[in-house]
Amino acid sequence: MTNIKSLVTGGCGFIGSHIVDKLIDLGHQVVVLDDLSAEQNEKFYFNNKASYLELDISRDDCSEHFEKIDYVFHLAAKSRIQPTLKSPSQCFEVNVVGTQRVLEWSAKSGVKKVIYSGTSSLYGHQNNLPFSPNMPTDCLNPYSLSKWMGELTCKLYSQLYCLDTIVLRYFNVYGPREPLKGEYAPVVGLFKKQNSSNLPMTIVGDGKQRRDFTFINDVVSANIKAMEVDCGAFKTLNVGTGVNYSIEDLAKLIGGPESKIEFIDSRKAEVRETLADISETIKSLGWKPAYTIENTIGLY
């Protein structure tokens, strides 16, 4: 057991729980803050070697739990695009105010670094592929705007309060424990669930839209590298693979060439294509993706 103590907000969810498990494997003492409110989660995940507190970062006073913490992994968020169209106020309360509070508690407690889970959805329509971190943002929905505002708050705390922060912009994360609940579940898990139930896979729009799909293990390793590597006071990096696939391709990967497919109406406020430029991530963290969707889709 090391003497390193880490705190993970949203640590009972998909990505957060995997990070908790990895930190435990590395010998960290781990504290998890999670209000267990994520409606898209059919279940929440716990590691019996971590300590858990059911708290809401946007409303509860969590300051005492940041004392003597070395690293903070901030994943707690309202995290699906379509539901935030219906409840933008709650989205901004958690993703912006909640983030500011996490940064405030971290700065006051002398935390060494905050690793912030960002989103690739803020690149929007106006940028050419591949997306690089220095491009202007083009937020199309409350979710992406709130997450970008969280990034700006990280930068502010780095500049004004000497708190090291690093932003990791995720591209379509998939893997074990991915949310499966509801019509807005991430597409990989949704397709796998529909296919295993012998139901048609529901493709939104024409299926030609393309996504850069990133396996959960690569996201976890990027977080650990971000903790370990000195990137200066503030840095924004993409976490993707640098390869994208159409949604139609994805359906065939999961269900084979004779897949049952049903096309449904397009959704507003979503980008047509995503593709990560990860050159700066490779350079800054010494990280690169180890997995492709072809070699992982059948593993879970």
C-alpha cells in the first residue's frame, strides 16, 4: 500500500468505477463521492477496498473529504446529450457549479492535481477533422456547453489559485459497465443489448455518421498517465483512437453482415462526425491507445 490518497467524484459509474479499480490496484487509498443519481445506470459499482460517500457535489458540503487528498479525478456530471435538452438547469448546476466547488475544495486542501473528464462533443460542426484541442469550441447542446464551462473553470483555478489541472476530452467511450438504460444509452452498449435480445439495432438518421470509439481500458490508462506526468499547470488533451467508424459499420461489427437494423429519426444538437487528433496526447503523456473496436467488441 502506498501513501497516495485519491478521490474520485462519480466513482460508482461506468468510467469512474474502472478508474477506482485501477487506483486500488496501484495501492492508492481511494475515496469516492457519488450521489447515485445517474438515471442511465442500471446499477452502480463498488470496490470493497475504497471508501464511499453518497454526496452531491453541487449541493452538499464535501470540503472535509478533500483534506489530505493527493489527486482528484472529477467525473461526476450530467452526462448524456439528449436528456440535458430537457433539463438544462440541472445540467449546469452539476457540471459547472459542481465543478467549481470541486476545484475550490481541491485548491484549499492542497491537492496536487485535478484530472477533469471532458467531452469531444464540444467541437461541434464548424471544425474540420481531425479535432485537435486548440480548435475553437462549437457547443450544440447544454451538455457540451456545461462541460466546456467546466474546462474554463479548471483553467481559471490553474491560473489564479495555482491548482494543477488536466482536461481529458473523451471520444465515445465504450466497454464493460457502459450504461444500457433508456433510448439514449451509448450506442455500442445499446446495439449489443438489442442484438443479444434478437431485436433490430436502432440507427439514428442514415447511419453514415461516424464516431471515434475509445475502449474503457485506454481511457483509464490516459487518466493514470495524466496523474503521473507533469504537463504544467493546465493542459487539454484528446483521448480517442484517431480512427472513426460509421454507425452502420458498428452495427455490422456487432451483428454481422445480415444484421437486423431499424432506422429512426435524426436527433438535433448532435455532431455528424468525430475523430480525435491524439498527437499532443501521445507527446505530452507518452500514452497511445492499445485497443480497437474490432479487437474488443466481442470481449464483453
